[in-house]
Amino acid sequence: MTGRLGGKTAIVTGAASGIGLCSASALAGEGARVLLADLDGTRAASAAGELGDGCAGIRVDVTDPHEIERMVGTAVDRFGQLDVLVTCAGAFHATPFDLIDPGEWDRIQAVNLRGTFLCCQAALRVMIPRGSGRIVTMGSLAGQVGGLAAGAAYAASKAGVAALTKSIARFAGPHGVTANCVNPGIIETPMIAAWPAEVRERTVGATPLGRVGLPEEVAALVVVLASDAASFVNGAHVDVNGGLHMD
Ligand code: NAD
């Protein structure tokens, strides 16, 4: 029961890699029991094993409502409750605007926007009756300014996540559940590994802190938003971008 999240339970989607993995690790490090959920169930399970007895891994495809119900049901069965949902599952693309076909557009929306919606809706079904809960969604700088390297489907999906999170904050706030959105800038994870060096250099050059961020630096904010320290923070959008963009 020690740590800022002692006694709490959490689901993190996209938890096999990058920001999701670091978020799961940080939440567990603060005492939470965490269900690590990812399309790559094998990596989610092995990561959970490394985090300790309180954690478990599960395969989930966030485009599938039935798999999401199973994910939430597994967390409740295993932990007895669900206090925190962190939605990090995400798909990236860098296709030039004029070459995006409808199938690619739909695939990106299905994971990033519809997937976030479905996970939040399923989590709220167990959080609202208990009168408490914390939802942290993963937006993006791309959703604020248009993609610097990302394609338009990605940028639009993340702008959608931002609006979705505000809507959840309005709907669920009266039931004791908060919803907040984190907007990472350029973060060193497999998602940006294929970025052209020139784009990376340009964005680093435009960042006052002069570097890309680390997934641990996003995870640190996730922990705060998931904890009692953020009890009156609801519908907020918090940038983690080194000053690359300031509202
Ligand atoms: P990542 O590629 O390291 O991790 C993404 C994870 O999502 C992977 O483990 C992948 O298996 C999982 N995933 C993909 N599709 C899924 C599906 N249908 N169902 C379940 N899991 C699925 O990327 P990351 O950088 O850690 O990204 C995490 C989140 O942060 C994403 O939502 C991303 O859009 C967002 N983000 C990242 C950056 C960045 O610079 N890295 C910037 C802004 C926002």
C-alpha cells in the first residue's frame, strides 16, 4: 500500500512499448496493481512479469469492443476494482495528405480515436457505479498543430482524442471520475524510430529544451494525473513537449 497509488488498480493500453510501458512501470512503482494490455499480448505479459506480482498482461485489440470488455472484466476479476485507465495504444502514419486512402484513414481512427472511446466507455461502466476513477488519455502535439511528421489521419485522430476527453470530463465529473489528456511532443519511442533525420533535427532545433523527450517524462505526468494529487484536475490538456509548442 506504499506509494502515491498504493491500493489502486490500473489498466494501461499500449503497455508493451514506449510511453504505455513506462506509464505501467511508473504506476506500479507508485504501488498500483496494473493490467498491461496490448495488441502484442506476449510482450505485455513478459513486461508485467518484470513489474512484479501485482501486475498482469493481456492481449487486447482496442478496435474490438468485445476484447475491450474482456480486458476490463479481467482487471475487475483480478483486482476487484478499477481506479485508473491510461489509454496509450496508438497507430502512427506519415503518408502525405494526397496519398491517404480511405482504408488507411479508417485504420488510424479505429485505433487512436474509436479505440480510446471504446476503452473509456467500458472503464466508465465500472468506475461510475463506484463514484470514482481517473482516466488519462494520450493526445499529441500533432492534434494541436497538425502533424510535423505524422499524417493527417493521425493528427485528426489526436484532435479527436482531445475533444473526446473533454466530453468525458463533463459526463463523468459529476460521478467522481476525472478525465485528462496528455499531449506529448516528440518522445523517444519506437513510434518515431522511422522519422527522417532531417525532420527530427528540425523539431529538436525548434524545441527550447533542445532535445526529444523520454517516455519516462510522459509517464511521470501520467502518475500525477492518476493520483489524488490531481483530484481537482478535470478536462485538462497538459503538454509534455519541451516547449516546442506553447498555447
Ligand atoms: P509505441 O509504438 O512505442 O507503442 C504503441 C503501442 O500501442 C504498441 O505496443 C502497440 O502494439 C500498441 N497498439 C497498436 N495498435 C493497437 C491496438 N489496436 N490494440 C492494442 N494495442 C495497440 O508508441 P508510443 O510512442 O509509446 O505511443 C504511445 C501513445 O503516445 C500513442 O497513442 C501515440 O500516438 C502517443 N504519442 C506518441 C508520441 C511520440 O513522439 N512517441 C508523441 C505524441 C503522442
